Amino acid sequence: MNDTMRQRGFTLMEVMIVVVIIGVLAAIAYPGYQRQVEQSRRTDAHTVLTRAAQRLERCYTATTSYQNCITGNKVASDNGLYAVNVDTPTPNAFALTAVRIAASAHDTCNNLTLNHLGVRGARGGTEPVDVKACW
């Protein structure tokens, strides 16, 4: 063949090899990406729980009671991903629960908790939850 008749481009086999390589890389990277997204969303819960606990502690310092410190017993997170339920069963105790507004199929840490002793907890759906992994 002379140089004027030479065709340029990729063969179907070369294109398919590239598609397979991209598919394998995506299959490896996507679960890690999902895990990072869920961890960053949990940061919203950590922040709102800490702020609510600080608010309750400031009120307790002034009034010697956690009761009636947060009106409505609900606090929303900054990004709107969690709603915090405030429970003050006695004047000297509180329990905060950050409830995921839109539950995620990938995240087992849907509800995070914090109490007046600083004890952190986590509750998921039907699966057991690793508290250290959630916090």
C-alpha cells in the first residue's frame, strides 16, 4: 500500500480494551468515592450535635438545668441533612439524636447520638453499627 491509501483511526478491539480498562477503574474507585461522600455528610451531624451540646452546656451553666434550653426540641443541621431531637428527661441530663432526613442505602450510620456525659453512639437500620466508624 502506498501512504495515501493508509487509513487512520482506532480499531474496534483497541476501543473495547480502553472501555474495559475504564470500567475496571470505575468499579474500583466508585465504592471509595461513595464512602467518602457518606463520611463528609456525617460531618454535618457531628457539627450540629456538638453545637447543640455546647448550647445546652452554656444554658446549664446559667440556669443549672438542661430543660427549656432549646425551644421546640428540634435543631436542624447546616446542610439540612440531619434533624436533631433534643431530649431532656431530667434537669441534669440530656440526649441528642441526629436523625438522617433522607436515609441512605449506603450509610449504616443513619442516627448519631450524644448525651450529657459526652458518650457518642450510632444507630442504623437493621444492621449492627460500628460507633467508632460513624464518629
